[in-house]
Amino acid sequence: MAKETADVVVIGGGPAGAVSAYVLAKQGHSVVLLEKEMSLRFHIGESLLPYMMGLFERIGLREAVEAEGYVRKFGGEFIDPTEKKFFEGVFRADFTKQGEGRHTNAFQVERARFDRMLAEQAEAAGAEVVFGADVNELLMDGDRMVGVRYERDGESHEVRSTYVVDASGRTGKIAHKFGLRKTLEKLRMVGVFRHYTGLDERHNLGVEGDIQVGAHDDGWVWAIPLSKDAISVGTVMPRDVLRASTPQKVFEEHVARIPRITARLTGTQPSMDLRIETDYCYHADTVTGPGWLMVGDAGCFGDPMFSGGVLVATATAVRAAETLGEALADPSAEERLIQRYANYFKTGYDTYIRLIHAYYDGELVAMAADAARSTDRDTLERYLIRLIGGDFWSEHNSVAQEMRRRKEWDTFEPFQRVYGCPSYPHLDELDRKERSESRVRKVTAGR
């Protein structure tokens, strides 16, 4: 049983919940983290982005992550036999080309172990972590949320709190209570996947450790190495494609369409049954309210195409914890702080989902071409690789700027964007200068 009162109660023990609790506890606040499962289980989202490492370094978790011994990821290989979605047959986003001051690698992780490590870090920082706690009621005092009621081992308990952070992921405790969730019909996909053992990277035609993303006419296929001898492979498609056949047949047919991935699987054997993930994709236009806010998948979920889910989840978790820290110190500023957080949340998810739209619509080349009107070639490559690596809050990335102009890719109702990189805030002035100098070089070259 958790304590009965706390500054903040966090619903959900995934990366968003654990990181929220960790940052708040390090600030010295009393935090209760409630996770429904007794033991954290497998979750989709095994490939991290390099901007994650900057974020983890900033909040003091980088060494803990690196100590786990995960597969290092120095880039992403985008394969397009159709030549409709990307720049050429094979394009590699090399993270060493991001520019000054940025981490050049991320990790491919086993999510159950990764999520457990983050929960342990939150507990070590001072948060009270309770597993097997099923939150079944959100406590209200008028229109303000003041805590939760949960069940554990057949007994009911309450935690009263100043704030509630909803990190319940696709369960969406608050979104479902208030009817806030909206489906992004255009991106409503389904994923079929499994793990393989016996991986031998000598069969990899690309770079060891890279994620592979292969496009085809009915969707795309991923391949993510999880250890020296294990790999995750999945196919994502519109629901109608899966309904027209069986998961096994669709999976085998789609993977076979990407020869570079089938080559990498040479000699492997399935180590788990096929699994199906649905509910791609959704959002809520309201992600905060009196006494509460959402973080991560609880408020928005985008297609895993560019592996950005864990980054936007943890980045919003950090910003949420920092926001609540300020609000607890100055309650009179609560409304302003919470609104700023809501706009920050939407800025990151909006940019990430625009990148997904650009891929599915075959518009990435056009976006780069539009950005090239004001950006020299070398800087443009850095911007594209940064964007693929997690640069979702930058005001200076010209590729992201072009994507934000496309009204047909709007996710949320109109909002005021809040910029500021969660991973490298100290580089903002350098990025501004880089953008200015790139424009000057472009104009000079065009004379």
C-alpha cells in the first residue's frame, strides 16, 4: 500500500511515468508511481533515437542506460525498392553527421528490461513505486482532480495529491474519463511482429546495429537488432490489408518484399509467436486540466515509423515534471505553466507526426527540396538527420519548418507552438547562428 498523500501521483510505470516520477523525486517532491502490472512486460518501441541520449544525460540517466549493455545504434537504414517514399533505393541516416555537440549513437533495447531499469531509477531517486496497482477511479473535488483510487491484492486504496500525471499509455485513463481521445484515421494502422534468435550480423548488408525500415506498396517493415543474436521484425499496414489475409501470410509476404531484411535474417529462427498491435494512431486536443496533465502515449500516439515514440514520451515526461515543480513552488503561476506545457506537448508530437505523414505521402523529397531553397546542402543533410534522430522541438530546423507549413498534416486544433530542445537546450544559440549562416551561404551561392 502506498502512502495516502503525495505532491504528485503518477499513473503508469512505462518510460513516461518512470521518468516523470524520477525527475520529480530528484527535485525533492513526494511522488507515488502506480503501475497496473506486477511485472513490466514486453512493449513495442525497441529502437531509441540519439536525442534520447542527450535527454538522459541532462537528467542524469545516461550512465544507467549505457550500463545495461544494449546494442548500440549509430544510424538508420531506409530501404525503398519502390523509390516512392525516400530519396533513393537505400538511404542511411548516419547519426555522426548531426553536427557539433550531439550524441552520435542511441540503443536498441529490450523494453521489459529497459522499463524496469527506469522504474528502479525512479525508486532510487525517492519515488514510491507500487506494482500491481490498478487505478480504477480518478478523484475529483469539483472540476479539479485531487488523486486516485486503486485496487491492489483485492483491496481498495486512495492517494490524495496536488497533481495527477497520466502516463497510462494507450489505456488513457484521463482521456477516456473525459472522452478526449480522437483517432487519426489517415494513420490508423496495424502492426504484426515477432522476434528471432540466431542472428549473425555478417549477413547484414548494411551497418551492424542499425535499425532497418523497408517501404513497400502496402506499408513498411522494420528490423531491430536487440542483442548479438536476437532481432525484432515487424510489418505495419492499413487494417484492410490485414483483414484480406491472415497475419502469418501477410507477415511473410511483406518481409519477403525487402531483400536486405531477409538477407539479415539468414539462419535465424522465430523465438516468439506473431503478435498484433492495433490502435495506431490517436491524439487529444486537451492534454491538461485542473490538477492533472497527460504525458506520452496517454495524450498522443504516432505510428512507430521513425522510432520517436519513446523520445516524445520521455521528453514530455521531463517537461511535465519540471512544470509541476515550478507550479508546486508557485501555485499562483499554475494556469500559465500548465498551458505552456500543453503547447510544448503538442509542438513535439505535431512535428513527429508530420514526419510520418511526409513518409506515407511520399513527400520527404519534396520537403527537403523546399527547405533547400533557403539552406545549403551540407546544413540540409544535418537537419534531415537531426529530424530523423529526434529534433522535434527545434525552431531552426528548416525541414521541420517546411513540414509545419502543410495544413493537411495538422494533428491538433490550432495552438501556440513552444520551442526548445529537451535534449540540447544549451545548443539553441549555436543552432540559430548555424541557420543564419546557412542562409547567407545559400544566397551567396545563388548569385
